[in-house]
Amino acid sequence: MKLFEELLSRGHEQIAFFNDPESGLKGVVAIHNTTLGPALGGCRMWNYKTEEEAIIDVLRLSKGMTYKASIAGLNLGGGKAVIIGDAKKDKTEKLFRSFGRFVEGLGGRYITAEDVGTNIHDMENVKIETNNVTGISKSLGGSGDPSPVTAFGVYMGIKASVKERFNRDSLEGLKISVQGLGHVGTHLVDYLSKDGMQIYVTDIDNKRIDEIVSKYGCTPVDKDEILNQEVDIYAPCALGATVNKNTIPLLNCEIIAGAANNVLENSKSDSESLVKRNILYAPDYVINAGGLINVANELEGYDKEKAFNQAEKIYDTLSGIFKRSKKESITTTQAATLQAEDRIKKIATLKSFYLPYKKTFNLRND
Ligand code: NAD
């Protein structure tokens, strides 16, 4: 693998490898861009087949975080960590404390959080060694579960999408399908039902479906039928890549707006196919930024109301992206990318990377 070529082509500032045979830690932190502030991004623990696979993953994910923070209006850069190992067997306090010490060694240029394969408990072990960690439990001064804020941001994004497509402010009477009734999906259904929507729900867990159907009077749909359910809006809140070249012809909706990460299997070609089918796509990392907004708030002393107020702005951000996409005849995915890059370019200087000792930062300009 030509590492420097990879860093150059993806625009990364730094990559750091951590090795601690005592704890079994083999970790990599990638810092993509710190123009806006310290790089924040979760720590993924995964049994990668090869080291190259781990490096590509951390480079790809950290770049995504730069865009997500920028578009959310946060003064944070993009970073990510991976720990190579089996999250079911290899986790120990020693391992995460060792990881915490390495994160501390980066001097504040990278702030970690939980991600696939890690949880709040692991982050609390990290916290013993460094303050550069976020997303910890309320009892330790953290913000706890970010899902309520994520769901609120998605709800605002759905409202912005409906305004764009149907030129109406109310969601009443519109049909929506929600795929996945987990942390975010459940809170989202609560908002949507209060607005009088007709809600179709599915999950792989029938118990979740039964609970939601009996509480909110939603219509249950088989998990394999949800994509071709005739609705105004499809809200993916389970897995990524549900929208791809095989499923796009099946879709029976006018809008895709949901919480899942990496909704499109192929960001470029799937966005273009959606345009051809006249389906409005709310880019995933824009509409689901509430989770990041929530953990970012923790860094300044968590204020729940402030986090919700910031997530509310997802409405305006998405409206701006839709406007740009129409004006420049580009996909909403391209418009979001340009919007995120513009903000970084506006403040970039020759030495724009973040030096922790040089400045304190406010998480948002407003
Ligand atoms: P979760 O694990 O709590 O819930 C996911 C739900 O989807 C579960 O109930 C699961 O049974 C269901 N599911 C899995 N496969 C399914 C399938 N094939 N069909 C239907 N249902 C299926 O996860 P969550 O925290 O609610 O997050 C949902 C999505 O939103 C994920 O993609 C996550 O990455 C993304 N996201 C979450 C947050 C957050 O704050 N939690 C923030 C940003 C993005």
C-alpha cells in the first residue's frame, strides 16, 4: 500500500499507528482535516481481515467526519480511530486505557467517541486516561444516548424535504415508511405521529414492531416489502446501503430522508439514478448530524436545550442544499459536498491545522 499517496489523494493531515503488546492494542487514528477545529470521530473496533483494510476504513470514515462537522456548523474537524480486534472477545479495560493514553498523546488534535464495536462503557475506560473523549454517560457528566437529538434532527430534515417537494409546512396526512425501530426510529415515530402522519413501520425484531404498532397505531409492513410500500417519504433508520442499483427501481416514494448512515451504496451513481426517478434525497450525513451535534456539545459542558436548538438548524441546512442543487443542476449529494468544502475553504489558511495549545474554540459560530 502506498500510504502517502493514499493520504495525499484523500487530503489527510495525519495518520497515527498505536502498538501496545501489553494490552494487545493495535490501533490507527486518522486525522483528515482540522481547519475548523480538533478532529472528532468515533473509535471502531473490528476484526479486519488485513491491516490495509483497517487503514482504508479509518481514512474513509475520518474524511466523512470532516464533511459532517462542517455542514453541521460545528467548529470541529474530521477524525476516526480503528482498533483491530474482535469486539466480542478482545475487549478489556487495559486495552481501552491504553488506547486512551495514545489519544492523550495526540494532545487534543483528535477527540474520540463510541462507534461500531465500542460502547459507552469502553469510552469511560478511555476517559480514565484522557479528557479527549466524548459520548459518555450522564452519571459521569456526559450527554448519554444521542438518539433523541438525532431523531429530532431527522424530523426537521423530513419537514424541510416536504417543504421542498410538496411546498407545505404540515406533515399531516402524508404517508411515511420507517425502516428500523431502534433508538432513533422509535423517537422519530413519536414526532411523526404527533404530526398526524400515516406511518408504516418495519423491523427484523417483531417485538419492536408490536410495541410501536400498539403504542402509535402504525401499520406494520414485512421487512422485505418496506421499500416498495407506496408512501410519500421513505425513512431508512436501520442499515446502510438500502438504496442501491437493485432497489432504486422498486422505490415507491417521492422523498428519502432518514437516520441511517451510508444510505446510498454508491454515492455518485445512486444519487444520479434517484434524480432520474425524480426522488428527492436528503443526504444522510446532513440529516443525521444530530448525534454528532449532541456529543460535540458535551465538550463544552452539555446543555440539552442548546443541542436541540442546533439540531433544529438541520432544516435550514437541508433547504440550502436543495436550493443549491436546483440552481446548479447538481445532485443533492454534490450540493452537500460543495457546501461543506466551501465553509472549510472560507477559513483555511496556509497553516490551518488545529494546534491544541494555540486556541480555545467555540463549537458553533452562532
Ligand atoms: P439501533 O441499533 O438502535 O436500531 C436499529 C434497528 O434496526 C433495530 O431495531 C434493528 O432490529 C433494526 N434492523 C436491523 N436490520 C433491519 C432490517 N433489515 N430491516 C428492518 N429493521 C432492521 O440503531 P440506532 O441508534 O437507532 O441507529 C439507526 C441508524 O441511524 C444506524 O444506521 C445508525 O448508524 C444511524 N445513526 C444513529 C445515530 C444515533 O444517534 N443513534 C446518529 C447518526 C446515525
